[in-house]
Amino acid sequence: MSLAESIKQSVSSGVESVEKSAHKAISNPKQAQLADFTVDYTKDRGIATHFGVLQSDTETALKAGIRGPTLIEDTHAREKITHFDHERIPERVVHARGTGAHGYFKLHTPIPEVTYAPILNDTTLTTPTFVRFSTVQGFRGSADTVRDVRGFATRFYTQQGNWDIVANNNPVFFIQEAIKFPDVIHAVKPDQAKEIPQAQSAHDNFWDFIGRTPESLHHVMWHMSDRNIPRSYRMMQGFGVHSFVCVNAKGQRSFVKFHWKPKLGIHSLVWDEALKIAGQDPDFHRRDLYDAIEAGSYPEYEFGVQVVPEEKEHDFDFDLLDSTKIIPEELVPVRYIGSMVLNKCPDDFFAETEQIAFCTQHMVPGIEHSNDPLLHLRSFSYQDTQLTRLGGPNWNLLPINRPVCPVFNTHRDGYMQTQINKGPNYWPNRFGTPHPVAGKDGGQVLSPQPLPGGVKERVRGPKFSEHYSQATLFWNSMSDVEKEHIVGAFSFELGRCDDKGVIELMLEQINFIDNKLACLVAQSLHLQPPKEVHPNHGKATKFLSQINPVNSNNAFTAVGRRMALFVHDGFDFGIASGIKAAFAGMGVIVNVVGPRKGKINSSTTGTFLEAHFTFETCRSTLFDGVFFVGGRGPEYDKLKRQGRWLHAAREAFMHYKTVGASGSAVDWLNKYALPGEIDRLVDNLKSEGVVAEQGVVLAGSQVKEAPMLIKSLTDEMSKHRAWGRDVSAIAA
Ligand code: HDD
């Protein structure tokens, strides 16, 4: 049984399946269109050449006699090799590593006062979507869990054409001007000479660039925070970054920032975990997304807008056109107006996820470019890059890129033209088609915008020169734990730099954000703590912390989490099967980990559980919680020498995760795995059936204790991590 199948089995409760079939039942014109292009190889006609001639042998090439040379006459062999030779296309110049899923968007609150775009007005519509999540720095085969910005690019297949919000999981960008994009990317990507390091910003070139580019500092705070080591794509916010312009039916214009908020909350890995997973399961985020979707636990995101009417454009102490700034939610609240569900994995990674070509210029009538200096050249770049990546101007005809509405125009020919375009190829013509469409009939008419006039020169607006205030706001808004993580991240990244000048310059810059932060980083690098040069303004916003529960953007739930259930031959069946069944009903994915794959016998004759992982093939890092089921018999007597159990318990504890044990495993956990850490809790267990504290949950071996145990485990898992736990004595 594959992992996906086993998870599917484990979440097949009544509630889940009703929900799942409701999502599946939604009609999706994009899926119908893609079906027309899909070839199902399970309906086998027999192997044929590209041109339809059936072949009797695809394993032996034509030869001039036994042991003779291969003949060029073998059309099938040549075609097979030639096609293989040309399978690769250039990877994306940034965001090369990614994964995608199909879904749909539904609006619940129309915003006619902001835009006339039907997708943001008509609540009866179900709009198909495709989302591609990605990392920025690494190559296509790089690891998922590296410290990096995550892309969150969404395409809406609307009846007015494709609308792409090519978003990130950080609401601000490194730079204010698109002309600097090649520089920041060259700086962060592997060094030109040695092509190292892969998918990392912890090197001289990146920090050299940042130290000399103060506008990057706000973004760098996000980059050093937990945001850029997300637990899952399902637990990540998305931000359109720019202020876009929306126009209503009266022609009134507003600045709008787009937001995605995950239903499962915003949660991250810890750094040690991220580093380990990069080797243990480089596809961690990809697998997590696919597994959840295939298990019917569909990721869902609320869609929100921050709206500033054009006449209030200048009411802020930052420029709305500056993509290195957020609009704090205290100033302009986010209005949540719809949601997106991802409910289908692609059938063909290359055809769908690799060939999707997002473009910021893909906007529908009612949504337009603003004058953000990052945006116009950016829009040029996306169109331009596809010409190389997808090999010519007809990439719009690739199935994943086709809109679901009809398309007529006068563009013709070019490499890989796959349409037969019958009829006029110029306008105006005597036939009257294809013709421009008036605004009142749905044609795009860009809203008139008065221009300030002035002189043609290379300049930026006056408010673009302040770079530190929002970096400080971010720092001030973090909880103590998050601040510790930021200090740790700076220390790691700068600690990996070799050039002393680069480190010193960066410390100077960090000192402008906050002196305490700079001193802590300096201390960890054994450098002189700098004197305060720029007082902290003391302002904070409550919408940024991932840990502080006052952040209403966050959610805490056990749903969608993953728990490892460690069992040995002779385990207590009642407790183990109780946890498994109850968690499955709640949408928590439970994987049994045993001494071998397949059947593991319990202490009750005739009862067993199927293990998905062996002790060797699984690591605690792949789960949100680990539970060690007690039992009886020779294997349990030898538990103190079970290295993988010991390691899993210590590592999960060290990563602040939920760690649980029942029956005889409690004693093992206390004596061997976590000696000195849980004595008091174990004492309490003598008087109570179940005890829980700081993410550690202990229970006896009686089935009657199962409901209380499950409640405690769920409560602890919902907290994401037990941040109050002291892990200083643990190494794993
Ligand atoms: Fe970009 C890809 C996000 C600025 C040039 N970008 C790309 C992707 C995401 C972003 C999510 C991956 C899309 C996919 O999954 O296929 N980029 C952003 C955000 C930005 C941003 C949020 C700032 C607000 N980008 C930006 C600028 C430029 C580019 C300023 C160029 C001047 N980006 C590209 C690109 C890519 C790309 C080179 C590579 C592959 C592609 O476009 O299709 O054109």
C-alpha cells in the first residue's frame, strides 16, 4: 500500500468523506478542458511511433546480424532516443523548485464599490484555479525546506480570461525597483565560479548585496524569521505584495493589496528540523501537499483585500507604491471576501506544474497595474522569460495556460502553433471579425489616470528613502521565542560568511533596525556589540507574530497534522487503535511505525496494525507529534536498547513537538529517552489516568483512558509546538 493510500484509508471517516465528495462534485470547466488534452495510458492501444505505427518491440533495436551494429533504419529506436534527448527545458530562472495543485475559488462577499471584475462580484461563480508553490533560490531539484521566500502563485481561470496573482509568503520584497532584480538574484544564487552553495542565502554574496541595499532590510527580517521555513504550504500566508489598482463601475480607483490566509494557521519548522529534513526528505513540502489532497484533507485559504481609495493615497508615512512596505492591518484592515480550496493533484508534473506560465500582466478588466516601480518591468519579465523557457510565442496554447473562455485574435504562426486559425489575421477587415469589444460589452478599457507630469529622469518618490521603520516594526511585533529564532538565523547566516567586511557592514545595518538585536547577533559571532545609533520607535502590530495568539490571522488546530504511532510486536491494541481511529475522524493523519512494514501483532491475539514506516525509514522530523505505545513481550523488554525509538523521542522533544507514551512506554520514556525531564509528570500519572504538560502526554495502558488521552493529544498538537519547554539539555 502506498503512503497516500494508507493515509487515505486513515482519514476515511463519515464527516471527511461527505466533505470530500462535496468538493469533488464541483464542476470545473478547466478540468473539462484539460480532459480533452489528456491521454490515458492505462487504456493501452499498444506502443506506437509518434505517428501512430504500432511497434512489436521497444526493447531491442534493429541490428545487422546477431552481435552486429545497430541500424539507423530503426525509426522507432531513433525516435525514442531523440525524444528523450530533448526532454529537458530550461528551468525557471527563479522559483525553479516548485509544486502545484488544482482547486477552485468562491467569493462570499462582493466588492462592487472596489471593482467591477465579475470574479470579485458574483457569488454564484466557482472559478477554477491552479496554484504553484515554490522556493526562490534553489535549482529545480533542490530541497524543499531551505530558508527561503516561498512563491504562492495562483491562476484564476475566469470567464473574462486568466487572472494571475503571482504572490509570495512574505508581504514585502527585497527591492523597490525591478531593474535591481537581476542583481539581487545573482547575489543570492550559487556563486558564479564554484556554483555553491545551493538554495541558501547563508553566504558572502547575498549578505554583501543586502548590506549595501538598506531597502532590503524589512524583507530580510521576514527572511530571518520563522516565516521562511514554513511547516507546510498548507500553513502559509500569501501576499500579492504590490498595491494593485482596482476600478469600480463608476470609474473610481482604489489601491488594493491581495492576501491569502490558510485555514490551518501559519506555522513553521524549527531550524534544526529544516536542515535535517532537507536531507531526510527533500520533497517534504511537495509530499505534504499531495498526501493531504489525496487523503481528502484539502488545503483551504481565505482570500482578503486591503483597500485604500485613490484619494487617500498619500495618507501614510510610507508610499503605497513601495513594495518594501506593508500597510499595517491596524491602519487598513484586511476584508476577507472569499476562499480557495485545493482539491486535485496534477496528473502530469511537466505538462501542468512545469509548463504553467504565470504573468503579473494577466489581469482581468477591473484590476490593473499601479505605478509601483517593481511592477511594470516585472510584468515585462514574466512574458519575456516564457519565450526562452517554453521555446517560443505559442505557450498560451499549452493546455495548462489556455483560458477557459474563447480566444480570438490576429496573432498567428510561430514555433509550435497547435491551432488551425481559420479566417482573418488582421484588423480592420471587411469581414468584421475578430473585432475589438467595447468596454460596456466586456472589452478591457484601462481606467484613465491623471499623471503628475514632471521631468524624465531616473528617480524614486521621496518616501522611498526610509528603509528601517518597518523592519523595526516587524522585530517589535515578534514574541520572545520568535525573536530568539531571528537572532539564531542571523547568527547562522552571517556565521557562514567568510568576509569580515560583509559581516561588519550587515551588523551596522541591523543596528539601525534595533540595537538589542544587533548586540545579540554580534555576541553570537564573538564580535564587539555596537553602540545604539538609531533609537527603536517602539511601535508594533499584532498581525505578524505566528506564536502570539492575539494575531487573528493565525489559527491553531490539530487538523491536517501528522502523528507517528510507534509500536513493537506485543503493543497494547486498545490504546493504539483508539488513537488511530479517533484521529482519522478528526483529519489528523496517523502513520504507524513498526519494526517492519506491514502487520505488527499486538498483545491481544488476532489483533494487529499495519505499519507504513519502519523504525529505519522514518524520522521524527516528518511528523508533528510522536506517540510510543506501550506493550508486553520480549521486544518491549529490550526497548532501552532501541536506538531509533530513543532518537525519535529526544529529537521530537528537542523540536518542541508533542511527545506521548502509554503503559510500559512511559517508564521507558522517563528512564531512557528523556531522563530527568518528565519525572514530575510521571509521578502525577500514578494518581491520574492521563497527564499532559508542555506537549508531553502520558497515559496508562487501559482502554478506558483512551478518550482523555486523545483529547490531551489533540489539545497539545493544536498548539503546534510547546514553546515553553526547556530543551537545553537535549541533543539529538
Ligand atoms: Fe518573480 C517567477 C513572485 C518580483 C521575475 N516570481 C516568480 C514566481 C513567483 C514570483 C511566485 C514563480 C511563478 C511560478 O510558480 O511559476 N516575483 C514574485 C514576487 C515579486 C517578484 C512576489 C515581487 C513583488 N519577479 C519579480 C521581479 C522580476 C521577476 C521584479 C523581474 C524584473 N519572477 C520573475 C521571472 C519568473 C518569476 C524571471 C521566473 C519564471 C517565471 O517568472 O515564470 O520572470
